[in-house]
Amino acid sequence: MAKTVRKCIFFVIVALTLSSMAEASIFPDRRKNQFATDYGYALFPYPYSLPGIGTGLGLVGGASNIAGTHTDAYGMAFGGDITGVALGVADVHVLPKTLILDTGFGSISSATIQSYSSRGMKTNKNDYSNIELGDMTYYGSRMTATFLERRFELYGAYYQGSSQLKSIRDQDGNLIVETQNATSRGHVTLLGTRVDITDDYADPRRGMRLDVGRSLTPPSDSGPDFYIQDISATGYIPLGRRSTWAFNYFRSDAHVKRQGADQAAVATKYNCASLAVGTPERTFCDNVVKNEVDGNKYGTATSLGGFSRLRSYSSGRYSGAHTRFYGTEIRWNLTDESTPYDIFIMKDIRTAWQIALYYEVGSTADIRSELGDAWRTSTGIGLRMVTASGVVFRADVAAGSEGVSPSIFIGYPWEL
């Protein structure tokens, strides 16, 4: 019954959005130039506190539309429990306003990720162990072909990375087992398209947007050969002259062509046999192994939690082979302006201050028939500053069943 209600609500929203589009013609006029050249920059400290992962301080900086071009550059450095750097260049126009290149590189000397006792939705907040990784290196590029004022796009990307598995620790950081320092390598190829029937690519207030992407993960080391199909549909219903009510539907499904390593092979990598059977430490280790084996069997779709979907939960909190998500957000623009600002660490042209109220609900599972047996929700409020260079500075506070989570990020949610 609940599933039917959600579908009905979704189709009502689509109907309202289409009706709103019809009033302004099927293709709403773009409100402004879709290839901005307004220069802007920002450089600021970024303190972080991630449950189960650690705390520290980072320095984040970037410049948009450098030297009158469309090119952006960014960089960040982190210290504390996560140490590393990342650099990138975006919006490099190989063919002006037609073929756009983004490329980036990241290196993390040490980091810790949470591994819950099982995949899906049935774990508790503290039901996890920590996997310590080191020597993590990632790089990749994306090429986008864009047409009709960015209303239709085709894109392809290639990302590659490696990391070294060091240890498994409990929630307090106590050592459970040291692993064999196995190095994992892999790469992902992404192909997709976007249809954008809105009044603005960067800050839409009216219309609809559809993203369809497929990422292929060929087998590497002991992993599976699988691909992920993602579909994201977003509708924007105008509220007055300058505000909007946004609705998002997202689904992600993993399709395994060949399974990865089995229980015995994965257990050897984690060195679980060195722990006594029946102890809490052995249980932690066996749970980590089981999760990896399930990933090798079913594949892993786009997860829930973090800065984009189910924002009250930690990044990657819920994972499985199938994901469904619904979100709605009222974006109330307090201003509609063009105000230059230069405060030493930041320079740009402010176009709007925005308050957002949002509600999100999502579910994930390894077995498709079990998808929707359990749902989690996030409710929150956010403050945004929209700029002429195309950057949206976002501060959100979200609440869910596991507490309240504040976050600071760049860009609108649901776009990652």
C-alpha cells in the first residue's frame, strides 16, 4: 500500500511539473547565459568531523572562469585523521560551448571507512567496525558533449584508483586484526546522458531534468565484473517569481556479469583466521568478510547517506545491489540580485540567498524483492549562497533516526 502511495505522489508531481512547463511552453526560456565567464574564487578552512572516521582540518580553494574563460580550478588538503590532497581542473572547453573536459587527481595517505555488520537497512548506528586504508590514489577525466544551450548532453568518464588495506578496528579505534597489506586496484568507465528542460542549468527553478548513466566496473583483483544503472529524474515547480519546489526520484541497480572471490579467498585477505572463534573480534572480522563477499555476489549500487541523499546519515551508510530514493526540497530565494563581493578569501557576484526545507526517504537491499521492506528518512534545513560564476555554497543541517548531521558542501544535492 505504501509503495502504491509513493508512486501516486510521484506521478502527481510529474503532472504538476508538466502543467507548469506547459504554461511557459515545453522548453522554458533560459534565464541567463548558460556559459558564464564571471570570475570568482574562494579559499577557506574546512573543519570536518565524521562519525567513526575521525576529525581534522582541511584547506579548500578554487577559482572559477579563470582569465575570462570557462575554466575552473580547485584544490584541497586535509590533515588530522584523514590526510591527503586533491587537485582538479573543470570546464575546459576543447570545442567552445560544445566539448568540455574535467580532470582530477587525489592522494590520501591514510583514511578509515565504516563497515557495518551487514548491507541493506537493518543495522544499528553503532553496529560497525572501521577499515583502515592507506596509500590511496585516484585520478580520472570526464568529457561532455553539450548542445542546445546545455539542454542535451552526452558524457563519458574514466576513473582509476588503488588503495592498501591495513587493519580492522572497532568503533573506538582499538586494533582487531592487521591485514596482509593487500593492494586493491580498479577502474570505472561511465557513460551517460542528460536531458535538461529547465530555465537554467546551474540554478533551475522551472521544468524537468533527466539523468541516465551506466558505470562499468571490470573485474580487478578479487572483485566482481558488474555495471550500475542510475536514473535520476528531477522536477522543478516555480513558487512565485524566484523560488521553486524541487522533487527528485532516483534509482540505482547493480547487474553482475561475473561474481568475485568467494568466502575463503576474502577471509584470507583479512587474516580472520588469526582470531579466536566466538570472540567479538572474530565476529567483527567475519562481518567485514561477509560484506565483501555479498558485494562480490550481488554488486553494489549507488549508496545512500552523505552530502547528496539521506543527508542525516554518514557517507555510504546504506549500501546494497538496489537503491531507491525520493526527495523534495523547497528552495526559497530571499533575494534575486547581482551583488559583487570581495572579502579577501572570497570574490564573486552573489545572485541569491536561499533557504531550503527538505525531506528525503530511501531504501536499499541486495535482493530486489526486499527493496522497500525498510526505509530511512532525513528532514532538514539549509542556507545557500548562489553565485554568478555557477558555484552554490551550501550549509545543511539534517535530522534522522541516528541523530542530527550538519554539513558544508558546494553544489546542490541530488546532482552527485
